[in-house]
Amino acid sequence: MAKILAVATHATDDPTKCTLAFITAVGALGGGKEVTIGLVGEAVYLAKEAIAKTVHGVGFPPLPELIDKVVKAKVPVFV
């Protein structure tokens, strides 16, 4: 099985780029791949629920919806 590491480096400073790691993770899960998310730099603030709730990238679902999918699938998230 392929393993994927999706890395987020942005949070509220660029909501669209921030969302990409979570979109990648959800897509990988749909494709039957093993996936892990790494939060670095500004993205570590996403560990705070109050901040994560405010993120909505252009053309993507709100970040809380994606986080719910990642949590339900027990995707490891490293901060």
C-alpha cells in the first residue's frame, strides 16, 4: 500500500493552501492509501479548534468538515 504524507504549512494566513493537506488526505483515503498529516509553521495553529473552525479555502469544503473525515478515519496528525 502506498503511504502519503500531506504537509500543511499555512493556516489563517492562506486558508486555501491550508486546506490542501486535508483535501489530499481525504482523497488518499478514498483511494485506499495510507495517509498521515504533518502540521508545521503557521499550520500548527490548526490544532486549536477555535482557529480551525474559521478556515474555509476557496473552492473547498470548510476545514471542519475535512477534519471530521480525517478524525473518523483515524489519520495520524503530527504537530
